[in-house]
Amino acid sequence: MSGGKTALGLDTNVGALLCYMPICAVSLIYSIIVIVQEKENKFMRFHAFQSLILTIAYVVVVFAVSIVGGVIAGVANSMALGLLINAVVGIVILAFLGLMVFGMVKGYQGQKFKLPVVGDLAEKWSN
């Protein structure tokens, strides 16, 4: 459960929400600030690490699918395959946004919800 203030003076639930804010790289920047500044607040560190790992995974997956899909579509010379790859990238983007909104809600509610795989890493690294 959250409580108190962050090192930057925000309520912890607002800070946790900002860790997942997917607008203009707020989540990325704020999560890095939290990891550097927050040494004692495990709740904030957990949400910062979970958001950061999720963002890195998102970038890697979108990049890999786009590159591999582009090469395959180019080799196959198939516009339909290219559109299918774009649809997959769109689904990944929507899934990422959904997870970030879910994280914002859980963080604001003061809950520490672990996402599969990502949450375990965040738990380990935040301690």
C-alpha cells in the first residue's frame, strides 16, 4: 500500500500514476527520475521499474516485429502481408497502452499489482 510523499514532494499514488503516463515520454522520464531519487520508497521504485521494463519491452517488440515483418513483406512482395504486419504492430501498441492505463489506475489506487514476468523483474530490482 502507498502512503506519504515521494522525494519530489508528490503523493505516492500520484507519483505511481505518473510512472505509467504514456504521453510525451512522461512515464520514461519520471520513472528514471524515481529510480535515481527514491532510495527508500519501495512502492514508488517498484512502479518505476515495472513501467520502465514494460516500455523497454514494448520498444523491442515493436521494433522487432516491424523489421522482421518489413523484410518478410518485402521479400514476399506482398502488400497484404505488409498490412497484416501493420495490424500486429497496432495490436501491440494498443496492448501496451492498455497495460499503461491499467498501471496508472492500480498505482493511483495505491495497489502494487505485478504484471507477469515484468512485475517479477521490477520486484527484484526495486529492493
